[in-house]
Amino acid sequence: MNKEDEILYDGDDSVKFIRNYLPESVNIKFDDDDIYYIVDLIYDYYDSKSFLDGDDNKIVDIDEDEIVAYIMNNALTDGIGKYEAEDVALVVEGELDYCDSIGAFE
């Protein structure tokens, strides 16, 4: 991958994208810090599965239900709060769509 092909992930853009993705009834349940926290946990999950090891030819099967369970467990362990699994699933979907929109999965 050359410099021109590098994917520029932007956390602030991700949060904006997710906010626009979420229905208002879910959007009001999260502040930006909640969304950043959930997105961080998504990448912690990826790291725990070695999805981010730099092998561009590796085929990765992302299990959204497993990611949601990982987030729910960590949120409780971290004392952050109790989220609804359905709401967290929408944030995960929004993050995946953001990554797709910037070509992160190509």
C-alpha cells in the first residue's frame, strides 16, 4: 500500500458518522464519550482476535454478536454502565459502516 492508498481513520469522523447512523431513539441514550468508549472496545476486540496484525491478505470473519457481547461484558467490568445490547449492536453496525465508507475493509 502506498501513501496515497493509506486509509485515514478519524475517530471524530467515526463518532459523527455513527451519530448520523443511529435512530434518534438510540442516539439520545449515548453521549460522545459512550460512543468513543464502545468504538475503543471494538478495536480491543479486534486486537484480542489478532485482526489487526498487519496481514493484509488475511480473511477476517467479524461476528457482530460476539463483539456486542465483548462490549457488554467489558462495560460492566469497567463500571461504565449497563447498555442495552440492541443499542450497542447499532453502534457496532455504525462503526462497521463507517469503516466500509472509508475503504478500511478492502
